[in-house]
Amino acid sequence: MAGSPGRLDELYAAMVALAVSLPAFLGSGYSFKPIFYGLVLLPALGLMAVRHIKPEQILRQCPAIALLVIPLLYWSLTNAWSDHPENVFAFLRRSLTLFVFLLAIAHLTLRLGPELQRYLDVALLLAGAGAAVHLLGLPFMEPKGPNWRLGDATIFSRSLHASHYFGFFVIYGLVRFYQHSAFPQRLRFILPACLCLGFVVFTESRGTLISFLLVALLVSGVWYRRYAQSALIVLLTAVGAYLIQEVLLERGLSFRLEIWRGTWEIVQANFWGGIGLGTPLGVEYGGKFVAPHAHNLLYDLQARAGIFGLLLFLPIVAFVLSRVWRAERDEQVYVAVLVFFLLCVMTDVHKPINSPSSIYVIFWLPLAALLVLRSGGIRQRAAADYVAEGDAA
């Protein structure tokens, strides 16, 4: 790895932090695309050109990033045997966009190392402010339909995806809270995290709240051995669940079992190759509804990309889980939010290949950073051959 980061790297890290947090303020009429193209993807290409950085220099330091090309390519090609083979080119284009994003995060992690989290700390503060804006505006919002929830009026359009995005910052802030001992620093992390948690509560997303509880117990009880605080978390969760039990129970299982039975029929009929990653499942449930996805990412991948598509994702899961018990301090925030993501998608789905969307923030960003940290590129500064010219720029 080259020496200390230059001003361009720091400026670019600030732009990434802004792109990560800006969606917290935006409503349903906005899109992720202009944010990420304008603040992340196009500047990444410009930075590599100005600094004379070649992708192979980054990949040489972190070969695992290169290995991600395999699932991205295969998942895209599953559209070739779907009802819409033209989707192959659209998904290949999205995969290329995503790969540029992965290279950008890998570059920042190589150049900044743990210091990248300083910029994500700023993103947490901004996301907390965005959550506060939504919470303050809640009394003035007019529900659009009986099933309307906080989150439906955001850039995510779906309350579940909004809860995952703000839940990402809740977990991030919780880990950073435990990593610091000084009260002012702890307050700086826990306050925005609590605001984001308030947003998640009002989305009424039960899977997200359960995922948060499990990861919070992992962080407080397993990593930091704050057993009294872990017990307090459980107690507060139980009290909160009791107070809003009608809200939690009124939707039952939201037809999940019926959707999973219908998905299993698709899996049986398309076991090896799936129906194509870009093909909606079209599972009927409740007598009058149609589910476009399986409400479980692993199950959804098997139905759309076949058994091979699922097997290509499982090494990522195994890698994340392998770090749960051995996460070093610099890795903890990334491991925690990735575990949170994997728990959330047991009852919902994010398309692994998509145009810039919330999955860039809550999954691909921490995964790329964690892969770099585990590659040894950060720890082998003297021997590294990742040379980016213009350090003083």
C-alpha cells in the first residue's frame, strides 16, 4: 500500500460518506442513481485516472474482490435462459457499475485503513439527522392506504428497505459506542443511532427489530461482555414488544409460509439453473396477491439463479460468519452490519445485482471493506506494491 492518503483520497472519502447518508433525507420522488453516479462512481473513475491507479493494482492487494466477479457474472448470465434473455446485458451493465463501486471502496480502505470509519462516523451523524427529520414530520404525514408505514414515503419506497438502511446505522453506531470509552464520544455515536432506531421502530418491521436485537446481543454480550447491558437490552425489548403487541401481531406471518411454499414449487421445477435473476417469481398468495420475490434472499437466489447461483453466495455468508467470533477492532463495524444484513434478508430480499440502491450501502460497502482488511493489504504496508501516484495531490 502506498503511504499516507492524499487530499484527493480524503475528499473522495467525504463524497462517499455524503452519498451514503444523503438518502436518509430524501422522499419517494428521488432516486439513488444520481446520488451514487454523481458522488461515488464517476468521481471514482476520475480519481483513478488522475492518480494513475489501475484496477489490477487494487486487485493484487485484495484478490477476494476479483473473486466477486464470478457470482456477479453467473447471476447476470442466468437471464440468458429466462423469458427475458435481453436482461443479460442490463445485468452485466449493473454488475460493471457495482464492480467499480467495489474497487472504489477497496481503494479507500487500502489508502485510509481504519481511518475510513471517521468518514462513516460523519455519515452516521447525517443519517441520524435524516431520521429526526422523518420522525418530526410523522404527525403531519397522511397515510396512503391501510398498510402505509413510515418508510413508504422515503427514497426506499418500501418500509422494509428503509428499516434495513436505518438499521445499518443503528448497528454501526452501537459498535462505535462500545469502541470508545470517553462519554462525549459515546454520546456522539449513540444519539444518532437512537434516532435511527426510532425510525426503524415506526416502520413496524419485525424482522429488522429482531435482527437488531440479535446483533446488539452479539456486540454487547459476546464481543464486549457487558452482560448487564445485554440483559437491559432484552428487558427493554420485551417491554417495548408488550406495549406494541397489537401492532406486532396484527399482520401474523405476512403470508411468508404461503410464499415460501410457492417458491419451493419454482425451485423444484428449475433446480439447476433457476428462472433468471431478473425474472419476478410471481408467487400467488392470500388469494389475490402476487409476490415478486421469495421474502428470503437465499431461497430467492435458488429460485432465480438455481442451485449454482445459491452456492456462489454461500462462501460470502461463510466468510462473514467466520469473523463473528474473531473480529478484530477494525473489522467489528463491518462484521456487525453484515450479520445484521444476513439476518434481515431471512425475511426479505434485496437484489444482489441492482442499479445503485440501498444494498450498495448495507451490504456491498462493508463487504468490500472487510475483504480488504482481511487480505493483509492493510497490515503489510512495507511490502505492498499498490502505488498510487500523486500522493500530495
